[in-house]
Amino acid sequence: MSGFAALYDTFYNCFIQGDRFKLFMLSGLKVTIQVTLCAAIIGICLGALMALVRVTHDKTISIMRPGFASVILKAFNWFAKMCITVIRGIPVVVQLMIWFFVIFPFSRNGIAVSVLAFGINSAAYVAEIVRAGIMSVDSGQMEAGRSLGLNYIQTMAYIILPQAFKNVLPTICNEFIVLLKETAVVGYIAVSDLTKGAYIIVGRTFEAFMPLIAAALIYLLLVMILSWLFGKLERRLRASDTR
Amino acid sequence: MKKLVNILLICLSIITFSSCSGAKNDNKLIMATNAAFPPYEFYEGEEGVGKIVGIDAEIAALIAQKLGLTLEIMDIEFDSIIAAVQTGKADMGMAGMTVTEERLNSVSFSTSYATGVQVVIVQENGPIQSLDDLFDKGGFSIGVQTSTTGDLYSTWDLEDEGLAKIERYNKGADAVLALTTGKVDCVVIDNEPAKSFVAVNTGLKILDTEYVVENYAICIAKNNNALLQKVDKALNELIADGSVQKIIDKYIPAQ
């Protein structure tokens, strides 16, 4: 019995006393979700844009007439490639600190800086994922669309991208899971997310077990919900595959 | 089969018990510390290889001498020191540790042997020019190092009262960096590191009034009253004959 009492004491000390769970972990959870969601939206938009530039360049530059348009496309392609190389080549913690301490040294809004840093970091990965998805669609689809009289943009929007989207869904889900877990490093720039919240409780109570396990379980739950949602979406999109 | 299990169990319990009583080993005094807190404890020479020196190490050596024991220093994470003392892996913890209510729930503390001072660093021409500004005007953001006493005190005094927002950095240096670029309005931190931060960053100053004066003490397991009494007696003698002050003066020269 005393074992249980001791366990309850630790639990009380870690979570209930001084409203610690609410103060540090729940508010931290809110920050984690906020940063992940906003960063994911930025990542999807920027990443898809970069992927389109890259694919359009690779597929059409050889048949394009030299002129203004081809120069612009080349420049955009070079820029997208450079961004992807630089962002994929630097650890996300280092990027985060560069954004916070070097690029925006006067900003007081740590959450906004983390959203930007993680959004752009995620965009680089999403760009490559989406590019792989578009490349995996048979080139006959593009030829068919064009010979039916659709232009390049219409073929992309109505024929290629819907198929590509279905192909990349599992990998995109993977990327968002990684993003969610990577946000655990925002504590470096004094943003109190879930991990930092748990860490603060450890520092206050000298009990490592309960706060860390609680944080782990919450992350696990979030990831399970995320993959369940993506699984549902995948099944919904696959409904038209077999008829 | 049953016999074999019994023998195994006996062996196991012997191993467990002997390792439990290991700390109370005949003539050793094991001190847990975190040797990354100059001038109280730090490595002389190479990190992790050299000898641990500092105010705490020298006072502990004198205490061990008085008790007729040999001192053994165990270098672990600061957060684990109390756990090490509670479980008997170490006899006492000595790491520039401040006596707080919460720590008193877990361990006993000896007489205080030194004082630590928490100060406030501000920008020279910033909005905070005295402690009163900080408390009366309100609404400032304060940089601290996570879970240090500066963090604890400013959380209780200011954040819980809704008077300020606490930004918790992993390193004191990061908090000071944030202060120099105006991300926070002030930093609450130990006096000794504060002096070196202000020395290398122009445009910063330490407020004249101390934020808090805290007492450093040795922590000892709650069920080890005998040792607590012995250590207290030795420590009081050392304070009375001036040896403690001599050691502190050696590491922290008076200005």
C-alpha cells in the first residue's frame, strides 16, 4: 500500500501541486500543436510551389524556346534547388537559433519565429516529396492531357496533381509526424512547448519519471491521431481505385 | 530446481544489499556535486579528467578530515544530486545548493556555509532602473536559465502574480544575449556569472539592490541524522575558526 501512496505522492507533486500540469504541460501542448499546424501549412504551400518549379523546369526546359520565360524559370529553379540544399544541410536546431538570434534578433515573439523556421524547414522536405510524387505519375498522362487540348497548367491541376497527391500521402504523413516531434527543440529559444513544460517540472520537483513519461504519452497520442486521420483520408481517396 | 532458484535469490539479495550499503562504506565520505559551477566546484585542468576543486570541494575536504574520513567526489548532473543522496549512492550533496521548501521535502540541509546572491541585469538606459520599477510598473519580460533559483524566485514573485512574463532559456548566456538585443527587459541570475556577463557586454549593468540573497548548504538524506549532526558540528567549527571564510576569499577575491 505504501508503494501506491508514494506513487500517488510523486504524481501529486509533479502534476497537481501548484497546477503544474495545467501551467506547464497543457499550455505547452497548445504551443506544440500551434507551431506544428502553422508550420505544416507553410510547409505544404511553399513546398508544393518549389516542387512545381522544379518539375516544370526538369520536364520542359529542353523543349522551351529561349527567351524571358525560360530565364525566369531557370532562375526560380536554381533558387529552389539552393534553398533545398541549404535547409536540408543544416540541423533544425541550428536553423531555429539562427532565425531567432541572427535573422530576427529584435523579435520578442518566439512562437512566430519557430513557426517560420519549422515551416521553411518542412517546405524543403515537402518539396522533394511532392516532386517525387509528380515524377511517379506516368508521363503518358501528361501527353494524353495535352493531346486532348488541355494546356500545361490544366493538365497539371486536373490530371497529374490529383494522382500525385494520392501517391505522396503516406510520405507527407510521415513528414508531419517528424515535424511534430522536431518541434520539441523550440525550448532552445525559450518557447515553452510540451517538452520544455515537462523539463520545467523535472527541474522543479527533481522527479524525472512522471513528467517525461507523461510528455512521451501525449506525443504518442498526437502521432496516433495524426496517422489515423491520414489513414482515413487515404482510404477515402482510394475508394475510386477498384470498380 | 527450487534449490537453484533459492540460491540465485540469495545471491541477488546479497548483491543488492551490499550495493545499498556501499555508500555507508567504512571510512569514505562520498560527496555528490556537479562540477560545472565555478567558483564553487569545477575541474582544474581538463574537463572530466582533472581534479575537482573549488569552494565546496575544499570545505568538504576539511569536514571529511574532521570526521576522520576520506573524501570521494562524485560528479553527476545537478538535477540528480538529491536523488543520489536519497538513495544512498552519496552521503551528502554539496553543489552551491540553495535551501528551498521543495528541496526540504526530499532531504535535510546542514547549516549554511555561504551565501549566493541573485541579481538583476538590465540595459544601461533601459526601462528598468531599480527593483521597484520591475515590481511596480509590471508587464516586463524576464530572461532566466531554466530551473535555476533565479527562475524559481521570479516565477513565484512576478509571473504567478501576473506582473511579468518569464522567458526560460537553456543557458544563462542565451538569456543575456536576448537582453542585449532587447528580446527581454532584464535577466535574473547568480551574482558571479552576472559580473562576467556584464564585463564582456557593453551597455549592460547590474542593479544595485540584490534580487534575493540565498543560503548555500549541504544536503544529507533525511534518515541519516547521525551524519547530519556530525557534519553540522564540523561545519560550525570550521565557520567559527574562519577556515570557511578563508576558502571563500581565496576563490572570490573581495572587491
